[in-house]
Amino acid sequence: MSTLYKETVAPGMLSSGMVKNIMAVPKIEKVIVNTGIGEIKENEEMIKHLFEQMTLITGQRPVIAKAKKSIAGFNVREGLPVGIRVTLRGERMYQFLDKVFNYVLPRTRDFQGLALSGFDGNGNYSFGLTEQLPFLEVDPNKVRRSFGLQVTIVTSTYDDTMARELLKGLGSPFEEENK
């Protein structure tokens, strides 16, 4: 997918007049994949299982995010694990996006396209997956608990329109704009 960006997407955005020079062409800087631990925060065996599942899905070792302060309403104490996060860059990032856009999202039940409302106004895009089962690396027989994933794509532009064109060029399956 990085070759697709270098050979097709970047020159296409330059020739269309969206940007004035090659250095101004937006690019994807990183992809952040995270999941919340929720009610299993005190079950170390389930956290380990979730950790292994995230490693399989992303191809990189995740980091366990811990609570910075105690919140009694959520039954969270300082230092307890609250999530698992992976930051992908470089070739792993492009491989993960290729896998998500071409294999995982089409296998997702009732998938109608990614919502255009996922842009944050600064050129970044976020979307969620309700379960990990559409990933080919996950063996459905070994899944003890289904968990959702939040994927954030961070781009180098601050313009949502340019970021959308970048992601479309890379094969992102957005929903139809005229619905």
C-alpha cells in the first residue's frame, strides 16, 4: 500500500491541483488501534488473552494503558489497567490499513461503508469495529470474549477534505455521500 501511495495517490493529488508541491501532499503518519478492558480489569488471565489477540491482529506488541487517577463512579482505581493500545507506523501501518480496508471491513456484518462523520476537523479519521472475529488471524474457536476496536488514522494535513481524498485513494470504503 505504500507503493500505491507513492506511485498513484501522491502524484494524483498533485496533478489535480489540490496541493501546490509534492511536499504539501498529505500522508498518513500513524494508526492507533485500541480497546477498552471494561469489566475484566481485575482478571489478569482475560487481559493476557486480550493482549495476545491484539498482538495477532496488529502484528505488533501492544501497551497496557493504566488509569492515571481513581474514579469511584466507574469503579476504577489508580494504576488499574483500563485499555490496550498499539501505535503502528511505517510499513506495518500500511499493511494493517490494507488488511482492514480490503478484508476485514467487507467481512463485517451489515457493512455499508465507513461513515464520513468520523473526521475530527483536523484531518484525522476514527472508526470502530464491534468485534475482532473478521480478522483472519483470529481463530474463532479460541476467542473467549468478543471485544471492539477503535482505529484512529492520523494524517499530516489539517483539512478533512484532503484527508478524505487521501484515504479514498488508498482504498478506504466510505459510505455513499448522497444518502
